[in-house]
Amino acid sequence: MEFGDVDAEFRQLVAETLGTSEFLNTELLGGDDPVLVVEEVDRGD
């Protein structure tokens, strides 16, 4: 997920909100063009 020109606080809010899911892992990668990596987690239930 690419954010474009948004505040760092918004990026962090999105990352934290998605990170509360049991089915997703998130990682916010910084740099000049921040990207949020979202991966589905297979819990194997």
C-alpha cells in the first residue's frame, strides 16, 4: 500500500489499525516513499 503525500501520523494509524487484525501482519517501511506491507496470515484453524 503506497500512501503518497499524507502525514506520518495517518500512516501510523492505518498500520496500527490493520495490525490489530488476527489475519494480517503489517510492516511500515519508511524512506522517501513510505509503503505499508500487508500480508495475510494463515492461522491454520
